[in-house]
Amino acid sequence: MPSVREWITHQKTSLLYRSNRPNELARTIQWALENPSKIEKIRLQAKQFAQQNFTWNIQLSKLKTVYQKLY
């Protein structure tokens, strides 16, 4: 999904793997299990990113901008 990929950075805000690649998924899960401190860092970065980009006020501001451009 291109729109979601704009928000996700591998090993910063999430872990990515290619679909229909079970071995790649398995390696990603294994990496996560072997790196709990890195997973915690990713979790905190993802939470911070969401709090800075997806609050109701931010979304309302973006929506207002779109409407203002239309009218």
C-alpha cells in the first residue's frame, strides 16, 4: 500500500517484509524475538510518530486545508 508506506520506516516505526514470502516473515519474526531492546525502541518511535501525525487536531487541520483549497 503506497499510502501506508509513506508512514512506515523499516526498523524505525515498524518491521517490513514482502508479502507471500513466508521465509522472509519467519526471519523478521526471529529477528524481533532476538532483539527485544530494538523492538522496544521501534515501538516507542512508532508511538511518537503516531502522536505527532495522527491526532484529531492534526487531521482536522489537514481537512480544513483541503476544504479551503476547494472553495
